[in-house]
Amino acid sequence: MNISTSPDATVFVVDDDASIRDALSLLISLKGLRASVYSSAEDFLAVYEPTWRGCLLTDLKMPGMSGLDLQALLRQRGVTLPVVVLTAHGDVSTTRAALKNGAVDFLEKPVDDEVLVDVLRNAIRIDEERHRATAESAQAAARLARLTSREREVLELLAQGLQHREIAERLAISPRTVEVYKARMMEKLQCRTLADVVRIGTNLRSDMAAKHPA
Amino acid sequence: MIRSAFVATSNASRSLMRPWDRDFALAAITYVALYVALQWLSNVRPLLALNINPWNPQAGLALAFLVLYGGRAIAVTAAAVVMGGFAVRGMPANLPVQMAASVWVAIGYGGLAAFLREREIAAQIHTVRDASRLAGAAVGGTLIVAAAYVTIFLASGQLPLSDAVTAVTRYWIGDLSGVLTLTPLLINARGWREHLPLLQRHRWEMISQLAAILLTLWIIFRLPTADQLRFFYLLFLPVIWIALRWGWRGAMLSVLLIQIGLIVAARTEIPTARLIDLQFLMVTLSLTGLLLGAAVAERAGVLRRVAMSEAEQRALLAMAPDAVLAVDPHGRVRMANAAAARLFGEGIEAGEAQLAWFLPGLQLDRAQDRVTLNGRRADGSSFPAEIAQARLDPPANEGYLVTVRDATDRRRAEEQLRERDAALARAMRFAVAGELASALAHELNQPITALVSYLRASEILAAQPVGDSKRLQATLGKAAQEAIRASAVLRKLRDFYQGGARKSERVDIAALCRTVARAFEDRLRRANASLSVAIDPTLPLVEADGTQLEIVLHNLLANALDSVSHVAGAGRQLELHGSHHDGVVTLRVADSGPGITAEVGRRLFEPFVTSKPDGMGLGLAISRSLIRARGGELSCERSRKLGGAEFTIRLPIDPPSDTPSV
């Protein structure tokens, strides 16, 4: 129904109570989302694939691994799947811990459908954004890899806000040559404006700073 | 002369054990010189040639020397006696007899000295008894010496038998007055320096006493010879005065002075016929001074001890944290300590205060251990007073000693403790209620969550243009199931409180009782109550829910403890008793509290009936349903042994398969 939601986004429901699993999956699917249910955290972890898109809706109190444990384990493994916590009355401190650990939202039982679907859609959008950001930075990295070292130097100096003449002096080449490098670099990076170039250059710098902290 | 003798004797006494060392030699030489000098001085109209004088101070000197130096002094003494005789009369014709008599005198006084040393007479004169013992020994000892001395001369034929009694009397009395006056003074002369400050402080008094003696002597000897002895009794006045002021030491010194005066006078003024009267006068003076002085010293000692113990008692009373009051038989406050003034206010010290005003209702004549009643302060305010009292022992049994302690602080502390306990119990109940609510919410939320989701799904299904009525039907059916599940949660909860949903296990009742009793140890100690646990060691295991049984026992013991805190501290007793008979285990919880009133008793096990101000009245109701659910019974009666309430749990060892519902 909501077109912005990608077709393969799924709500992964983890709850030890069979009735709740059944009722929630029915409601979620009737609201136009795909649902997939697991009776325990262990069951979910056993089949999880990194390519899965969507969000995780988990109960907190479960026999075996708790919702909090599951969340912590996913975080530890670098899984970015957004987590929505479903909590019973009186779990305030546990809920606070879950939010601190990066849960995107929490729902209190019993939960009404509007709220449930709003929260789940929001979680799925967060997942998509995260995914898109990851894909974009992967693409940019691939394009940057195609630049020669001279083109890369010009990119970095442009990102620092230097003029063509200053860049030429720094690199001991003519301003004319600087313009040639710039044109080639912009073509390889598929940038139309100088602003795009500066953005990519700035990202590159901050990535490098993150990878090789001075 | 005298002073050097004192120094010598005190030096010599330090080396008593070495027979002929330098100190002893010095002391012996001084002694002999003194002896001869005294002999010469006192040689007043001797009886015949027998060396019998009216006053023999040298006998006192000899005895003191013998007491201080023991047996080795006997030879020195014998030599001194012989030399004394030579000094006075030159070489006598009957030398062997004189020598024998002298040796006898030395041996006789040596024996008396040994007797004094052994019985520790004369070394310390603190009481009249000490003085009497000394006087008795001196009278007996000198009589023996005198009798033997005269006998020697009788035997040698130098003395006619007719003069024997006179001779013995004169010798005896002469030695006796010398011994009584000088011996105790010399033996006790060691610490004479200690008395110098006294001499200085009371210089004028002593000088006037000395003047009184001299004046008296002057008066006596200014009279015509015939009247002189008639006024000798005047001499008693200064001697008694001095004895009362300075004890026997002063008395003996004054007697010594008088004796010297009399002897000087006797050389010229007194007719020989009256010498025997003079002798008796001097002995009487000596005895009077000695005994009176000792009595004064004894009294001073007693007074000092009394003053000391009174000072101690005053300090004790002043320091006492409790108010202490001495009360006469009419209830008047005779004495009140500082704590009493602090507690009651200033009015109580005045001496006119009536105890009954400050402690209304206190019965002094009633023999009672401790009472607590309301005390009244001088300003009229009242306070809880804890009182202990005692009748004063004979011979002072005229009244009572009463101690009072302000119990306000203790009461308040107890009150606070009770309030804290109550607050704790309330908080516990709230915590339990909160826990229960939380558990209930969790249990109910599960089916309600599913129920809401199914109903919302049904809503969506029903709104779809192409109806899927089968699916809708199924979803609604599931929703109904969830509603039933929710009601099942509620039923389970109700069943728990009615004992319906219980677990069953083999329970060791004895161990369970011990666990519960241990849990109460701290509260028992605080309440000053005792719990005696008597469990039959052969109690079998019982098929039951241990937790429920523990709750019931805990409840009953808590009730019992609450109940005994209404009675006085000493009688707070609880009892937990366990036995079995004919397949039924019986547990009894009894207390010494006030028991159950008839009104409460009738409805005791109904919910919300309570005798406690902050009780909910659910404990016994729940306890009874838990026990009944197991086929047992919980009942209450009056405890025959402890007098309070007694709750009895009867449990069948094997519960009936069909438990009755409540």
C-alpha cells in the first residue's frame, strides 16, 4: 500500500508467545508489510542473513536469550537491522537499557495497530536510509579508486577550497594543466558541479581520518 | 644527748641482722652513756644500798633498746646496769650479789622485750586495746623483775625480810613509771621528724601547754610541804589537755616533763615517807596519759575513716546519673543528689520537700522491686519515672533510699522503634502489592496484546471490499480464545489465594519450623521475648506445599509476637510445639499475650477482622484457607500454659485425594 516501502522489506517478529506471534503477523501482513515470525532469539539468529532488509520486532522477556541479549549480540556482529522492542508493563528499566543500546523505538503491550504500523514503517525507512548510505559510499569509493594520484591531489586541494592558481603553485604545474586534471577527475567521478566534487572530497578526507587516525 | 640517741637507734635498727657492726656499737655506747646518766639523775634517796629509786627512767630506756635490738642487747644492758651502779655508789662491798642482780635485770627485761616483740606490742599504738596490752605487759614484766631483784638481795641476807614488800613495791612502781613513759616514746621515735611541722603550726598552743605544766608544778611546790601532795591532782589537767590534743605521744612527753620536775623537786622538797605516794601519782599519770591518748588517736582514726567514706559516698552520689533521694519515715526528702535536682527541679533539695508530691502514688513501705509511675517536676510538668527503692539497713533503718530515672527517652526510643517497625511492615505490604500488580499486568498483557491485534486484524478484514469471511471468522475465534486466556490468568490468581493451585511436595516440618523460628530471632531479641521450640524429632515428612505452610507459620508467629508486646517485658513468651498422632501432624503456636477477646474470637478467621491498628485482617483468613485446602484445620483457643492465644494447625500426613473447596 505504501509505495515508498521496498517490496523485500520484512518485519521479523521474535516472541515466545504463539498467540502474539500469530496475531501480530496477521495484523502486520494485513497492513501491507511482510512478516516473518520466530519463537525465540536463538531461532532467529540461526537463520539470519546479512542481506535481509526491514526491521526486528522483539519481546523483551523470553525464556533463553532475552530481547536485550539479542539486540546486544546483533550490535556486536555489526548488524544494522533496526530493533523495535515490545515490552510488557513494568519493564521501564529494561526498556531504557534497550533504547540506550540503539533500539529505534519501543512499544508497550497491548499495542494498537496504528501505532504499531507507524513505528514499524519508520524503522523500515531507517533501515533503507542506512542501506542507501552504505551503498552510496561504496559507489563513491569505487569511483575514487579509478583516479590517478595527480587527479586525487587536485581533488583534495579543491576540497580544501584552493583556487586553480594556488593549486598549480602547490603542485608545480601550470594552471592550464590543473584544469585538464579537474575535468578528467569530474568525468570519472560523474560530478556535474564543483559542489559535488567538494562533497566527495570532504567525505574522502573524513573517511581517511577515520581509517588512519593521526 | 637525747637527740643523738634517737639518731643512733634509728641507724642501728636498719642493720638489725649484723651482730656487732659499727652502727650497733655506736648505738650501744650511746645507750650505756645515757643509761648511766639517767641512773645518776634519778638516784634520789635510794632504798638502803639496793639501788632502788622512786623513778627509774633507765628501765624504760633499757626495755626500748632491747625491743629494738633483740637478744644481743642483753649483754650490753647488763653492762649498763653494772656501770650505772658504780656511777651512783662507787664499788659496792657485795660485788657478786650486785653483779648477779644486774645480770638478772638485763635478762628479765630481755624476756619482756622478746614478749613485746613477739606479740607486736608497743610497736604501733593506734587503739585503746594496743595501749592496754602495753600497760598490762609492763605491769606484769616489771613486777617479775622487781620481785626477783629483791629476792636476790633477800637471799644474800642484805635485806631484812620485813622490808621486802616495801622494796618490791618501790622498785616495781619506779620501773613501771619509767617503762610506761619512755619505752613507747623511744620505740616509736623513728618518725619523729614528721611531727616537726605540727610543732611549728601549733607553736603557741604547745608553749601555753608547757607553761601550764610549769605553772602547776610551781603552785604545788610553793605550798607548805604537808599540803604539796594534796594538790598533785592538778597535774592531771595539763596532761588530759595535751592527751586530747596530741594523743599519747604528747601525753607521754608531758608526763616525762612532769616526772623530771617531780624528781628535781623530790631531791629537796618531798619527805621520804611520801615518796611512795609520789610514785603512785607518776604511774597513774603515765597510765592516764597513755590510755587517754590512745583513745583520742583511735577516735581520730575512726573519724578520718568515716569522713573518707562519707566523701566517697558524696562523690558517688554527685556523679550518679540517676536521681538518688534519702527519705525519712514520714516521706520527707532528707537528701537529694545533683541528678535529682536536675530531674525534679531546684525545689527538691530544700529539705522540706515531701516525696509524695514529686512521686504521687509511690508506696514506700510496700516491698516492691521496681515500679514505673508518673513523676512530677517542681514546675508541675510530669514525666515517666522508673523507681527503685530500698529500706535503709539497721541501725539507720529510719527511712528509705529511692532512685529515680527519667524514662522519657527510653519510651520515645521504643515508640520510634515500634513506629519504624509498623512503617516497615506497611512498606512491605505495598511492595508485595506492587509485585503482585506487576506480575498480574505481565500475565494479563500477553493475551490482551494478542486479543487487540486479532480484533484490529478482524476490523481490516471486515472492511475489505472482497470479503474473506472464513478468515475473518477464524481471526475472531482466535480473539475469543485470547479473551478466555485472560480470564484464566485471573482464575489462577484467585486459586492461588484460595489454595487451589498449589504444588505438592514432601515437607520436613521440623526443618521448616526451625527456619521460621530463625527468621524471628532478631525481632524476638528486639521485643525482649523468648521463643521455645519443641518439635518431636520423629515427625514424618508431610505431603504439602512448603511455601504455603511457611507463610502460615510465619503469620501465626508474627501475630503472637505482636500480642506479647502488650504485656510487661519479663513475661514475653512464645512457644512453637510440634507433634504427630494417628496420621495427623499438630503444630501449636502459643503466646503469653492478653489473648483473643470474645468479640474478635467469634469472627477471627473472617477476612478484614483485626485487633491491630494497622492490620489488614487478611492473615488468618488466608492462613485458614491454605490449611483447609490441604484437608487440614486451623483453630484457636486460650493457651492453658502461657495464658494467651494458642493457634493449632492439624494436617493429615497423607492428604485426601479430593480436597474440599472453600
